[in-house]
Amino acid sequence: FLFKKYKAREYFKQLRTEMRMAKDLGYDFRSMYVGGGTTTILEDELIQTLELARKLFPNIKEVSCETDPKEIASPTFKNLKGLVDRVSIGVQSFDDSILKLSDRQKFGTGAEIFERIAACQDLFPTCNVDMMFGFRGQSLDMIARDMELIRQLNPRQVTTYPLMVTSQTNKSVKNVIAARGQELSEQYDTILNTLGKHYRQLTSWTFGRTNDEGIDEYVVDNDEYLGIGSGAFSFLGNALYVNTFSLSRYAQRIQSGQMGTERRRIFTPHQILQYRLMLAVFSGRLNRKYFREVHGVNLDTTLFKEM
């Protein structure tokens, strides 16, 4: 959605109302992820929301938030210190031509972004820098330079996402910005051969200074999780729940005393095992003991074809 301050403030109020509903239903949490996009766009609202979350759910030990390179230049950004444990900054690239191609030059030049990260990363226990590969015209030298700049910044964590091109992506855009398959493979190899020398690889895309920094919004360590807010997902028991993506419908549901959930999909036991296997492979933490003790199955025989 295009940012409109009055809409965002209303949404934050509705979000806090849904958080209270979750509390009334008896939920509790160990960690909290706030994203995606620029969650820090109204810092006062975000701070109020995080303070409420920690009050409602005192067992939260870890809060992760996304932001962008423009927001971290704000003099009030330091107000998040002590409330956020991991801040993830969407950089994509330090190369000005790639920033222009991806319409990210509005967040500053590569050099400006580098300086801003250097100035703010010590505010939080973990600073994650989000990089991206898979752009057309993104040479291996460009990627190697990006990785060298990351090495100089030395953040605690780095995430290197491939550009997501789906069947819904406009064909004209696909052919302009997206690299081809072989190029993508070579770019990924370059990342592994450069960043991999200085960081531990934690998941397919995530690198950290130490082994205990494997926070990745695509890898959920808990078997169950609850998502609140427009467009949020939950996985509870054997079902996937999806909150409405419409802000107006979300507002209507909250105002009528309902949570934002609009769709439910029941998973079969076999589908749940496939989902757990996919997450385990992606995170690089495939554990047969988990499948045996939690699901009561022998992974190699129950998922013989998949294995």
C-alpha cells in the first residue's frame, strides 16, 4: 500500500487490538517478528506496539524488525534501542546501477547506505543486512564488491535473497530485471566463495558470525506460530490460517470483535511432514530424531520418495 499516515495510524490501533485478542485467547510467545517492509515508518506507533507486546507477553525474549536504509538515517531511530533485538536493513546492493534498476535509489546511494549502517549497527544486539542477487546485469564483480563491503561493515548477520520472479510477475519486468538461471547459479557461487570465507552459513541464504545467530524470517523454529495483522499467516495444529490482505476488511473484522483470519487450509499428516522436511532442508538442520520423537515416524521410510 502507498503510505498514508492516517491509514497507518488506524492500522496500528487495530493491530494492537488483535494482539489483546490473542492474549485473551491464552496465547504466549517466545519471539516476535515484525515485518515485512518498512515497519519503522511511524516509530512512535511501532514503539507503542512493541511496548504493549512485551507487556502482554512477558516471555518474549527476542524481537526482530525490518527497516530500510532511509529510515536508519532518522535521528529518532535510536529510540528503538532496548526494544528491538534484531534489526534487518533492506539494502539489496551497494551498487548504484542495481539500486536504480530496482527503484531503490530513493533510499540513498550505495556509499550513503554504507555509512548509515556503519553508524547505527551497534545500537542493536544483532544487525542483519539484507542483500539481493539475481538481477540482470549484476556482474560477478559487482557481487564480489558488495560482499567485500559487507566484510568491512562486519554486521553480525547477512541475508542474501535471490530475486523472486513468480508467474504473476509482469513479463516485461521479468525480462528487464531478472537474471537467467545459469547467471543466478554463478552469482550464488560467488556469494558462497566470498562471504563464506568470513561468515558461517546458517541457512541457504543466511550467514552469521557465530552458530547461534540463525534468525531467519523464512525459518520458524517453533512448530506452531501465530500471525496477527493484515496478510499474516499462522500455523496451528494441522491448519494454515491466513489473515485478510485487505486493510478495509481487516478493519471491519477487528471493529466487529473478530480477528483478521479469513482463510483456513487443513494439512494432512503427510503434508505436515513434507512441510517440516522442506524447512529442515532449507535451514540446514535436518534432524531424524525430531521426526521420530515429535511425529512418531521414521523419516527415511515415511517420506521415502522425498528423501
